[in-house]
Amino acid sequence: MRIAQLANFIGPASGGMKTAVQTLGEGYTEAGVPRLLVVPGPRDARTQTEHGDVVQLRAPRVGGGYRLIVEPWRVTEVLEQFGPTSIEISDKATLMPVAHWARRRGVRSLLFSHERLDAMLSLRTGWETGIAAPVSVLNRMLVRSFDEVVVTSRFAMREFQHLAASAGTALHRISLGVDLATFAPTPTREPRGDVLRLVHAGRLSREKSPHLAVATAVALHERGVPVHLDVYGTGPHRDELEEIAGTAPVTFHGHVAGRRALARRLGEADIALSVCPGETFGLAVLEALACGTPVVTAAYGGALELVDDLSGAWGEPDPDSLADAVLDLASRPAEATREAARERAEQFCWSHTVRDMLALHAGLTPGPTAGLVLAGREERTA
């Protein structure tokens, strides 16, 4: 078995996808499987690493710091040299011809869907109508082009379920994992004080809903709740967020260098706000839970499936409903919710993700649960 991973549309907001691609690749090589990674970049380059070669193909910027490979035939040239038995594509934009190349050569093709297009476009553009039809056309083409489609949540699965069934394409739900060693409870954390310490970590762009997190802190402040929100991350909408915050106790810290430094800050908070209703999985949720910090999330989206009744709370995606969820969570015994948060995160192991993906690459079918341990509120994720 020889696996080629293709991670297109790389940019500053793709941290979760980068983490997943990197961790899976490390797992493949540790299992003794040769692996090649192809990514876009400012220039052509090839780098040898302990986890396989990384080929960077020159690609233009397409807005927001993203780069996108627009010459798929250059990808197939690289693949011809590597000779994969299967390819794993994390892209829905320009690499569909690579799946067609794979089919002609008897190479297995897997689409790893890291986002739900209708939800992402709606959040990014603010449009409520006019998105469903073109997204459906693209998804119909995707399920007919790939041998397998992989999603990470029930919420993400619904984007493809009927289309994949009609095309006869296998659809698999496989959860991601979290680095439980790096993201761990802070041993020297101070007990909860008079001020409720909230945290939000992520890209400051509309598709991640930081506006909703900041507005939730403002709603609590306006109710007279002693609260402080720390925001970690950068992005194009920081000015808008600062305007929303106004005089409320919200501090914007910018980028945090190093995952351990971020873990320490997550662990110091009382509650994490990860409230995007369009997340297909929510690695930020798992990272906070792993640090022992309970999470408030929206009552829609894949992130909800990671939070159970003991480790967090949820509300409608509006500031007042989420503020109610924060107060509900804060009213519970802190020690119990923090223990439950860590225990919840421990149910999501990268080793299970790697195992199930290797099975797909080998032409096998993962187990019926495919590594997923979900909170069981399917009716709330419509």
C-alpha cells in the first residue's frame, strides 16, 4: 500500500485540516506505509521528512491568505512518479480531475470532506438562499468521481447521504482525534474566582463565528455578570470584533505561538466558547475539553456532537441563548465539569482515526462505529 495525500486550498483558516492531514500522515508512516503529501505553496519544492516526502506545487493566492492548486495535471505528474495505490484528497475545488486520473489507473480515491460547503458559504457570505442548488450540483459530481467519501460527523454526513446513496458511492463517518498529551489540564490552575473566565480560540473570520462568541460575552456583561473573555487568534475581522466588544471586558491576544502555550491558556479558563453552528467536527472543542475546560457550543453543527450533558452546554446560535447556556454551565460544580470534559476528550483517539483510514485505503470497511463516540443528540443537529 502506498498513500498519497493531497491537501489543497491551504490557508490560515485551515488549522484543523492541517492538523488532521499531518497527524494521519504520521500515523500512516508509523504503520509502515509509504506516504507522499502534495500541498500548494508560493514555489515548487520537494522536502524529505521522516513521515514521507512533501511536494509543494506553486499555486496562486485566492483571497484570505489561501493558496489553491489550479493545475491538476501537475499533481498527476507527481503521482505518476510516486505510484500510489490510493489517494486521499482534502479538496472540493480543483482536484476532481485527479480522482478521474486515479479511476483510469485503478487507484483508489478517497474524498476527505473537512467542511460542509452550504454551511461554510452561508456563514462566509451571509446568504440564506441561493446556495443549496449549486452546492448540490457540485456534491453530485464529487460523489460520482470518488470511490469513497469520508466525513467526521452526522452533521457533515447529511450533506452527502442521499447523493452518495443514489450514486452507489460508499460514505463513511470517521471521527478525528485530539493530542491528549499536549492538550492536558493545567496542574497549577487557580480555582474559579469571582470573575467568570471565558476563552475563544480560532480564526477571526466569519465562517468560524467569532462574532457570536464575542457577542455572547457582551450579553453576559450587559446582564451584570462579572465576566472576562480572552480571544486567541488572528484574522481579517478583528476590527469588527473589537467594535462588537465595545467596552465589555474582552481581550484580543492575537496569535499564540506553540500548541502547548495555547493549551495552557485554554486550561486556565472556566468555560470555552466554540459556538460556530457550521462546524463539521470541531477540533477546537476537543482541545478545550482535553484541557479540562467545559465548552458551550451552538445547538447545531458537528461540534455539538462532541459535547455531552456533563462536559458542556449548548444554545441556539444567538448571544442571549448562548449566554443562558454559559450561566447554566457555570452553575454546576466546577470540579465535576472539568473532570467530565477531560473524560469526554479521552474518547477521541487519533489512533482510531488512523486505523479506520488505513482500512479504507486498503479497500476494507471500518467497523460500524468507525471510531466515533458521539453525544447522541442527532435530533438537535439538523
